[in-house]
Amino acid sequence: MRNVIVTGASRGLGLAISRRLIEDGFHVTAVARKESDALRDLMEEKDGALSFAAFDLSQLDAIPAFALALKKRFGAPYGLVNNAGLGTQGLLATMHNSEIETLLRINLTAPIMLSKYVLRQMMSASAGRIVNVSSIIASTGYNGLSVYAATKAGLIGFTKSLSREAGRVGVTINAVAPGFIETEMTAELDSADRARIAARAALRRLAAPEDVANAVSYLLDEKARNVTGTVLTVDAGATA
């Protein structure tokens, strides 16, 4: 059974992605700082197909050893889904420097470093898939999310360039760019804001976590063997 590492897998998009990949026949290594009740329930439901690995991605110096430990435990991974991220809001002029640094560290530096060490393992098998979870905010912008947008735009640039490096060894690198999704993050918006965002979409609704999970599933499937360096947008037509 091929193993796929999914970061930020304890809730929201990461949990939905994990569930879908298990249904696709993968073994999923769910990475998060701690288990959630929902993740624990999924582990019990999908006995043997889901394993939990506790890790704080802000600890950059520990990433090489963590990647090696996962290889020893599950073998060289077939896939990596860099989903973990923070959605901290704040106007740049008043945002604390520590918040800026944390966003850059978690949303951009950590997935780059984890990809580095996982890609080395994939190279030995001459096969593998890496999917980076970006956002439509990377291209559209949004008030109060300038630093967040910068990190997600960085992931897209990283995806496109790394696909050139990794293609020669048979590894594909792609990204998905969700719009506003029905998750805990958007649940914090008031009903008027949610209605206004949904009204801007061609389909007049918000996409669901399962829609993003389906996109990731496709990019990990053999059907996408010649898809690399691509950004797949899942936003109910908000950017159409």
C-alpha cells in the first residue's frame, strides 16, 4: 500500500483529504501537532489505513530527522500533501513582526523544507507526487491577508520551479488553489460576509473540503501522470 503524507491533517481540508486518499487505497500518514477527536474517529473507522505522526512544523531544524523517521516507519512515501497552514489576518502596518515570521515559517518555509527531504526519498524510487495547497488569494488578493497571500503565492512559484527539477526523476509537483471553503476558518466570518463571498462565485456557493480533496485525489492518481507544474483552482467559479 503506497503511503501519502498529509500535513495539517487533524481537521478541515487536511482531514477531508486524508479520508479521500484512504478511500483511493492509500495509506495516509496524518501529520499535526496533536490528534483531534475527528482524526481519532477516522483512525478507528479506517483501521490500519491511517497513522498519526505528531510534529510541529514550526520546528524547522527537526524536519530532516522527522522525514527520516517516517521513511523508517512506512518506507519511502509515494505522495506528500503540504496542506498545513495558518490563516492569520491582519493589516501589514499593524501586524506584529512575530506574526509575520510565523506565517512565513509555517506556510512557506516548512513545506519547502519538508518537500526537500521527502523528494530525496522519492528520487530513489523514480516516482512520486507532491501537492501544495495554495489559495486563490495568491492571485486575487484580499484585505487583511497580505502576508498570507505572499506565502500562498510563494507556494505557487515553488511548485512551478520544483516541477522542472523533479520531472527528470519522474516526480510530479502540483498545487491546488482553493477559494473560500466551508471550513472552521470561514466559519469565523459573519453571515453577511459569507453570503457576499458566495454571491461572487459563478455557482453562487462556497466549495466544500471534499471538492478540494477530490482535486488532490486526481493529482495523485495515475490519470494525472503527465500533469505537473499546474495549479488546479477549486473555488466554485469565484475567479472565473
